Amino acid sequence: MAKDDYFVIVYRILKYLYACFKAGEKPDFSLFSPDALGINNGYWVNIIESMSNEGYISGVVFPSAVGGIKSVKILDIKITEKGIIFLEDNSKIKKAAEFLKYASEIIPGF
């Protein structure tokens, strides 16, 4: 698993949104932006769209764009109950969590 693997990115976003949800705080986009996650914008848009379509997050829309290039508008992004269950129960997400824990232990600043 790599730091830009789909499930690693999904885990990082959901984990952050869940922490905000529990604390009653509004998520800071700069902490889960493509730059913060070290991925390109197109990949990030696809991941956010997938998470929205699966019902793991709410509060995002995907405006039509010229040339078929998708974009995301963050309205009031939140993790949903389905997202929390996915975060807690999915085996791929658990592997991503283990990867991030291991990587942060051996790579400073990861």
C-alpha cells in the first residue's frame, strides 16, 4: 500500500471528518485538499465523488464544467453514519490505517 493509495486517502479524509464531527467543528479544507494529501486534483475529485456516491460523506456538489472536467464545491462536508461504519468495519480501511501508523513510525513527518 502506498500513501496515495485510494483506501489510504479515503481513510485519511474520513478519519479527519469523523474527528471534526465528534468535536462539533467545521472541517478545514486545507487539511484534506489535494495538496495536503499529496495527490493531483483529478484523483482527489474522483475520490470525493466516489465517497459521496457511496454515501460516506455529504455536503459536496459536482458542478458541470466545460470540457467534461469535473470539479467539487464543498458546501458543508460531513461524514455520514454510513461513512463512520465504513471507517470502523471495512478491511481495506483497516489495512490503510495500519499502513499509516507504520509509515508515521518510520518516516518522520509522514
